[in-house]
Amino acid sequence: MKFELLIDIIGWIGGIEVTIGYVLISLKKIKAENFYYQFVNLTGAFLLIINTWYHKAYPSAVVNIIWVTIAVYSFIKYRSEKGERKFP
């Protein structure tokens, strides 16, 4: 029972992180090129993968795997661009 509670907490934290990122983008408080936006998307989606895989919610897990892939791609893309540094 304690392990399942941990998995649920992980899922809640992931959901909150992804939601915070979405709110900040929607309210134009940050841009998609912002390191912290990509970071909350990456970590939030990763935590949701753990939760959804455990609960056998595979469609949601796959969506979050794609979300993580997009965030990783963005990190690589923005770090490799010459000129203005958008990421630390």
C-alpha cells in the first residue's frame, strides 16, 4: 500500500508540473524556448510515465513518452544553436 501511495504522489507531482508549464505558456509568462518550461515538461511527463505505467494506463504513458522526447529534443536543439543562448 505504501508503494502505491508513492506512485500516486509521483503522478500528482508530475501532473502539477506539466500544468504549471502549460499555464505559464498560456499566460505568456515564459516562452517555449525557456529552460525552465522545458524542464518542468520533461520532469513532469517523466513522473507521469511512472504513474501511468504502474497503473497500466498505457495510452497516457505513451503520450508522456512522446512529451519527454519533445522536451529532450528541445534541450538538444536549443543548446546546439549558435548565437543567443536560451538555456543556461
